[in-house]
Amino acid sequence: MDSARSDSFMALKILVAGGFGVGKTTLVGSVSEIRPLSTEERLTEAGRPVDRLDGVQHKTTTTVAMDFGRITIHDDLALYLFGTPGQDRFWFLWDELAQGALGAVVLADTRRLADSFAAIDYFEHRSIPFVVAVNCFDGARAHRADEVARALDLDPGTPVVLCDARDRASCKEVLIRLVEHAASSYEARLSANASSA
């Protein structure tokens, strides 16, 4: 790496969040340019009473800590991706993972849209910019972004994008949209702070 590149190179932390079985591990794995770190473990009988498998009956594993991947967006910009666990019992990890994050992708499944509310609330209450990425699963009814935004009661200006978590180009577009949204959110916040000073 030459010194000019190292002086201007920036790495940003992004969270990939959402409900259980929505495709977070798949998204991180499909877009990462390095072999992703995954903490997937097999679902067990002991977890059956607490893991709701409605809509994901064929799921056999779950993230128990985090997923990690990296993607270079430009020569001078890389994103470090941290996939969060989806079940409530692992939420104690979210505060650690969220420290220093530029923003988040809330991955949503329209067949189980209510599973997105907890992640949306988490980022709204902490003023962490986020986009909602609707993972277009095979066999799921197609929805428009504005329909999803209304159903989730999102604040005006919160982006909703359609994606395929298995497709690298689709996931890269989601991440670019998040970086753009986070940059405009921070600029608006700086502007508001300057005018109130």
C-alpha cells in the first residue's frame, strides 16, 4: 500500500441486523471479499421453546455471537460488516457491536415483517442511521418500498431498498445506500447543531 493511499484510507463499521432467519449471515457472506467469520451453531432441542421457527422451519443453524466480513467500496473506503444475532436472548451483544458503528442495515422479510420492529427501535433510540433492506425471498409476495415503509411506520427519509441477500451486487448497492444515508444524516445533524449554537 503506498503512503498516499494509507493517508486517505478509511474503514467504517456497519451492522447488519434483523430478525431470526432473515438472511444476515447470508448477506455478510455473499458480499465479503474475505472469508467471513461466522459463529453459526446448530439449533438444539433446548432452544426449541425460545426460538420461534415460524416461517423458517427449515433453518438448522443460528448466529450465537456475530458474523464478520469486509468489502472495499472504493480505493480509499472499506466497510467492516458485523452481523448481529437475531434472537432476543443474544441481544446483550448488540450494545458492544454497535459501539462506533456508522450505521446499520436492518434486513427484513415481508412474510415476518413484525420481526424487524425491535431492530428498528434499537437504532432509532440510539440515533444510529439505518436503511431497511427487504430480502426478496423466493416465493414471497413482491412489495414496493413505500408499502414496506408504511407498514413499518418508518420516519420520513429512512431508505427502504429491495435486495437479494445471496447476490453480491445487490448487497453492495444496499451498503452504498447506507453510507450515503449516514453521510447525509450526519451532515444534517452538524448543520442543526451549528445553527443552534
